[in-house]
Amino acid sequence: MASWELDKENFLSMSFGEKRKLYKSSKYVELKDIPTWKQYADKHKLVEPIPINAQYKINPSLNQALVSKVSMFVGDITTLEVDVITNAANSSLLGGGGVDGAIHRAAGPALKLECQSLHGCETGNAKITGGYKLPAKYVIHTVGPQGEKPNLLSNCYRNSLGIMKEFGFKTIAFPCISTGIYGYPLIPAAHIAAFEVRNHLEKFLDVVERVIFCLFSEEDEKVYQGILQTYFPLH
């Protein structure tokens, strides 16, 4: 058994409480401290909704459940104490800049060793590893497209959510995939992210506890305020 396999087995056997002393950073964010979309909206003055061609209608039997399953978090994805975080990886899976580099640094060197065993990943696909020293138990690595390629970006979210379902994860966090150096415009990318998450929740609502959109900047936050009002309307 490789050294990373032993490390992975050891970390996955720990409870969150046992693992906290081993986190790379002393900062961590528990799920209970991340407001749901409705809780967030109740405390903030929201920007105007960003419209789409077909507005989602309020379904009273579904709407409250949907908005309580989604969160918007502005901060460091490597601090989130959830089942799995999603990494906006490159095709080598061996680390890079931005969120990819931050996740590798926080997880420790065993993450790169496990990633080497996966032999890369094609654009739009997703692969899973342990989280090691991250607060998250697992990491789903997905490779976003360079430039605006909607089908490939949709596949990133769809395949990541598919892995979530396959492994029985209850909580997942997504960064803004491809909107950094890969140059995908933020608003179209956010539309795809929200659409795929809503579609997944409508099918598997009972087995998901929370999907978290983890944002980096004030611009991200304003865009997602407008997007989430459209895909997860509050009234």
C-alpha cells in the first residue's frame, strides 16, 4: 500500500473533532455557521435578479426545501468543514494557481501523490480523492474549459454532483469554475452552476443537505445574489 493510501485511510477514519488539530490552518467553518440562501437573503439588501428566458415559478411544496439546501459563502473554500469540496483543477491534477494551488497546499503533499495515481482528467470530467489535512473529507477535482464552452462547464458541475450522489455525500462546496485565468465570463458561468445545482436538487432533494457556492470577490457575491434569486426564488 502506498504512503498516500495509508494517510488517506487514517484521515478518513477520523471524526471532524479528531481531525481539527491536524488542519493546516486553525481556521475552519462548520456547516451550522454557513447561512442558507434564505437566511442570507433575510440579512442582506439584494441586487436586482439576473433574468433568464424561462423564469422559475414558485412551487410551494418545493421552494422552501430548495432554498434551504443552497448557500452562498464568501471566503476560503479550504476552510469549509463539509463532506467534499470541488477543486477547479487543471488537466494534470497536479496542482496549479488559484483555488487549485490553495487546495493542494492546505491538503498537504499526500494529495498530489494520490492525484498522480489518477493520470490526469479530461475537460468536463471529474475525479475524487481524499481531503487529507483539509477540513473537507474529500476533494472532487474537475477540469473546467478555457473560454466560454457551456456544454463542458455543465459537465463539470453535473459530473461532480454525480460523484456526490454515488458516494452518498450530504454536503458539497463549489468554487466559481473556469472564471479565473480560464476566462469564462462570470454571469454565464453562474447561470450554468445554478441551473445544474437546481436540476440536481429537484431530482435528489432528500439526499442532499447543502450545496454551497463558495465565492471569492464582492463581484462574485453580487452576481450570485442576482442569479440565485432567479433559480431559487424566495417569493
